Amino acid sequence: MRRLDKAALETEQRQKRRLAKRKPFSLTRNDPATDVSLRLLIISEGVNTEVSYFRQFEQPTIRVKAVGTGFNTVSLVRRAEQIRDEEAAKGRHYDQVWCVFDKDDFPAQDFNEAVRLAEQLFGPGRVAYSNQAFEYWLLLHFLDHQGGAMHRRQYDARLNECLNPFGVQYDGQASKLVSNEFFDLLLAIDPKTDKPRVRQAISRAERLDERYDHSNPAMEDSSTTVFRLVKVILG
């Protein structure tokens, strides 16, 4: 087979694999109106993973402005407040503002204060935190992990164990991007359960969430409240 023919065949096969993985699950909300029905401002600690993930939820009736800052805990929340005010000064107003950040190794006092401050500034529950890190939310699309703490150093390997059969990879050490192919898998139907993976992740995260009274979020390892924000987006 000539090199060009082989390359064309490989490209076609990749396209077929991607189509097979794409979701019959639709992001379209149950709102027949074509006007924008929801405007979200999402301010995250991470500048790659979270931003590349949330931007892919953009659709005709939902506007998502995702901003990665590199700030963490309390400084992230204060930066979110500043960005909200800067946007308002430009005439850009949002229905909801969300902070997205991780526990990582930050002091428990700082993390808990960030959660408290975010809810004070932006509304009860409007903080999507992960303990230990955002990738735990991605893992819940594939694994029903309900067994306590999982160190974030394990996340990349566990994620790629789930992704490799589909020819998809997540580089948690360099690019840290959620690719289109990765995102498609997150919304696709899980053939083992015949349910959308994102709905499974929400259910799994909610069960974890119900274990805690949220008086000390720094001790909620492993857990994530990213599901709250995703539920708002999905409607």
C-alpha cells in the first residue's frame, strides 16, 4: 500500500472510531428558544484542564466564559470577584459566577475559607471544588470510586487506563488538555451500563457528596462538587 493511501486509510479509521464514540446524548437544553438562556462565568485555578473542558459545553443557548488564572484557594476567589467586576464594567453580565479549584496540598484553613468565601460572594453551592484535584471528576465518568482517598498522583495513570482502549490519551504532566476526543467520551453512552457517562459521574459524585456535611471540605477526600456546575449546564 502506498504511503499516501495508508495515511488516508488511517485517517478514515480514526474518524470512524471517533464517530463511534460520539454521544447520542445531546447537550441541547430543553429550551425551544434560540436566544441565550444562560450566561456562565467560570473562574478556575487551572489554566488548561478546566478551561479546555468547560469551553466545550458552549452551545447556542448557553454562553460559557471559562478563565484559567493560576491562582488558588482564597486568592482564586478574590480574583474571580475582580474578573466579575471587570466584566460588568464592560457591560458583560452573567447569570452565575462559579469558582473551580482543588485542595491539592494547600492548608486546610485556606481551602475551607475559599469555599466559604466563594459561596458568600457568588451564592450557596456555587463552588466546584475537588479534593484532591479536578481529574477526580473526570475519573468518575469511568470508575465508580466510592472507597475513600485516592491520591492525585494516581489520577493520570487511572484515567489513561480507561482512555487507552479508545485510542485517547490525557497528558496530565504537560498539555493537561481535555481534547475533543476525550470530551466526546465523557458524554458518550457507556456500553456497560447503557447510560451517558456524564450522568453516571454526576450520580457517583452526588453519592460521595451525601456523605459529608461540608463543615470541613478539606477533609472530604476523595470527592468533588464539579457535578453541581455540570448539572446547571445540562439543565
